Amino acid sequence: MPGQSTDIRVLIADDHPAMRAGLSHAVGAEPDMVVVGEAVDGQDAIEQFKATRPGLVLMDIQMPRVDGLEAIAAIRELDRDVVIVVLTTYPGDARVMRALTLGATGYLLKSATTSDIVAAIRQAIAGRQVLASEVRGELAKHSGSETLTSRELSVLRLIATGSSNREIGDALNIAEETVKSRVRSILAKLGANDRTHAVTLGLQRGFLEL
């Protein structure tokens, strides 16, 4: 029965009410699972985690105030044993790797069926890593690819705003030649034809947020 100590206690964090309601209904209908909270953003997830101490958190990535990745890091600081499964619409390999590095056990896409999500919760609680097939494909596709450095990411974010090399240099307090060098490195690492292409690839792979 729900509420027993053997139940899998689940916290759901998603900023879309319909998604939260659907997940809560599906998870709560399982005889061995109980939903202990529904968080509307990353900050709410952190606060509710402190109050409820669930065994597993279903975490969206794109949320207001504090995003899912920041929330994962904060929650893992509070409890190194908690199981966190990302449930999002974004399969980009850079975003996946960051989530896993921060401590997520699983990474699912919102296109998954509720039965797949429920099964993934059980697998994650059992200590197994759970990755959507599309996510595995993205990781395999870019296996061995060079990642962007934090300095290159700073430049790419400003490229995405339409800033010129001079404007980027002023914003980051670096020489324009340094900006040009970093832009060349970004294009090479991403396999991009130009700056616009680099931004597109950066979004697809999760180096940039929408």
C-alpha cells in the first residue's frame, strides 16, 4: 500500500502543469510508488526535496528561476544517494553529459510512454543507468568529440546574441584577436561552416540553451 517504507518515494519537477499532473497520475497509480511532491521549477524542487527527502526525483531541464541542471547539482549536494532521472525534450549530447556528470542516473525524453517512465524509475532505483535510445545515439554519435572549454562557451553564447568579435571582446575583456582564435576553435570543434551554423549545432547538442 502507498505510504509504506518500501514504497519508491518520487518528487516530480516540471514547469508544465499538464505534464506534472500526467506524471503524478501515472506514478501514483503504481502500487509500490508514491508521489511526495510536485515542483514547478528548480528552486521549488530543491526546497521540496529538503522537506520530503524522496528516493527519486524526476527532473525537467528547462525550468524558470533555477533550471534542472542547477537543481541536480544542489540536490546531490544535499544527498549523494538520491536517484535523479532527467525527463526532458532535449537529447543533445553535451546536455546529457553534463546531467550525468552532475549525478543524474537516467536521462529520458518526454516522448517516452508512461509505462517506460515507470519502468525506468524502477531500474534507476535498482542502481542501473537508464538512457533513452535517442540519447544513447547522440552520445555514440559524438563519442570522442572535443568539448568546448568554458571560455569558448562564453564566446559562443555571445555569438548567439549576434555580437561582433569586437563586442565579444569588450564584453569578456579580451583582445579581438583572442576572440577570433576562439571562434575558429569553436567552428572546428563543432564542425560548423560559419557562426550561424555553430549556434545551430550548439543548440542541438546542448551547449546552448533555448
